[in-house]
Amino acid sequence: MRFLKQALLVAALALVPLAGVGAAQAGNVKIGFIVKQPEEPWFQDEWKFADQAAAEKGFELVKIGAADGEKLMAAIDNLGAQGVQGFIVCTPDVKLGPGLVAKARANEMKMMTVDDRLVDAAGAPLASVPHMGISATRIGETVGHAIMAEIKRRGWNIAQAGAIRVSYDQLPTATDRVEGAISILKAGGFPQASIFDAPQAKTDTEAALNAATTVLNAHPGIKRWVAFGLNDEAALGAVRATESVGIPPENVIAVGIGGAESAINEFKKPKPTGFAGTVIISPRRHGYETALNMYEWIASGAAPEPLILTSGTLAARNDYQQVRKNLGIE
Ligand code: GLA
């Protein structure tokens, strides 16, 4: 009996370190990070900060760009074949929601979304998939306030100005952002009839430039313009459009969202352009924190919070360095 007890104790002790190994050993953890637009500075920054989490915790990070649904499905299979246990994704199409959930499940991987939240067949957010995104309406409102303040500072007659709403309405966070901005413009007396939709085919600068050019050409009588959209690329595309039709920068007020390299490079130009500001959001939280959340989920079974919404801070050409410093960005 005593011998048996001892034998059991030895066996139990022997199991202790084993239990600590299993899934929790960092060396075994592989995490995927898929983004829809790898060339965009925002997503490069997300990856950079996810890499930091990987270096700190000692897991392997597999980064893949997937610009459309087909590439995304292939990327998920690819991660599954590599033995990845979970991934974070900013999907090129939020309507793939239920399909992605099934795909992740078939590959026995955990899934968390970042930036763009998946929807179901009825367009409602997929609450079962943990998500980190920006507080889209609030941040859009900040854009609106920034535009109104600049209109007042320049002493414009609001009745004669036009607004370019660079839009990508198939993406709920994009609609929430621009509608947040519009609500503030309208509250400030901006005429609804002077707000023009500029639907972009893709969420990059070139697509925004094309969309905004169409609006400008349709309204040659309007001499002063404000512009806003989903991100810095949208606002910058509108600025490039005004430049291409010869509208001077003092007649343009565009405010973006992001604060990554595209915005900073614009602020660094020797002469001010129509890009009046950006709401700086946090690629560190979206990259580092999501990667860490996924790591904890895999290693210790603690699922991330279902919905995390991050905030933004307005910055302009004259104060962006100070704002970045205050936010702890370089
Ligand atoms: C979307 C946009 C990106 C960036 C993120 C932030 O994915 O396409 O440019 O603004 O949201 O969450």
C-alpha cells in the first residue's frame, strides 16, 4: 500500500512539469496575423507591434497579406497546415464572416478579428468572434469637430463650401466614421445638400483620388472643399484630387484617421497641403495587444474580451510631434 502511494506520488510529480509544457510552452505557439492591405503603413505598423509581442513571449508569428476572399481562405488553410493554433485577421470583406468561422474551425484554429468586424448574413456583427476595432463614430466626430474648427479659423462662408464624403459603405466601420463626421458638420450648420458621396472601389489613396475627382468635376462652381473618409489614405486621395484640378490648399480642409507614415509624410512637406489633420489611432494596441491576447488564449485558455474599442487623438501639422510624444509614439 505504502509502496503504491509512493509510486503514485512519484508519478504525479513527474506529471507536473509535463502539464506545464503542453500548449503553454511558448516555443510551441504559432500565431497567424493576416491583413487585407499589407502595403498600407497602418498594417505594417500592426505587424511590427505584433512582432514585438512574439519576441517578448517567444512565440512564432506568421504574417500573410490577403487582398481578397479567395486569398484569405487559402491563407487560413496555409496557417492550418503549418500547425498555427490561432490567428488575428483584418479581412478584405466583412461579409465572409460565417465562412471564416467555419474555415477556422475546420483547421482547429482560434480566430480574433482586428479593425474590420465580421458580419453575419443579415449584416449584424458576429459577436462570437473576439474583436478589437476603433471607436468609429466617436473618432468620426473628432474629425468633424476638427473640420468645423478649421472652417471657423479660416473664416469660410459655410453656405458656399462643399464636402467630399469618401465612402466605402460595404464596411460598417467606414460608414460609422464618415457618419460621425457628418453629424458634427450638420450640427455646425453645414448644408446637407453640399455633402457629396465619393464611393471608392478600394480603401487606398488612388481609389479615393478617383472617387473625389468625380465629385469635383461634377461641381466646378464650388471653390472651397472639406473632405474626410475611412482613413488617411481616403483624405489624402481627396487632397490629391483637389490639387489635380488646381484648387489651392487654403481652400481645402481634409482630415484623416490613422496617423501612420502616410499622414506624417504629408505633414513633413515643406508647404502645407489641404491635409489639415489626422486622428492618430494606435497600431500598437491593434498589433501588440491582439497578438498577446491570442497568445494567452492559446497558452492558458483565457479568451480575449469579446469587444475592445480603442480611441484616437487629433493631430495637425503644427502639433503632431508633440501629440505623438504625449502618446508615447517615438
Ligand atoms: C480599417 C481601415 C484601415 C485602418 C483600420 C483601423 O481597416 O481600412 O486603414 O483605419 O480600419 O482600425
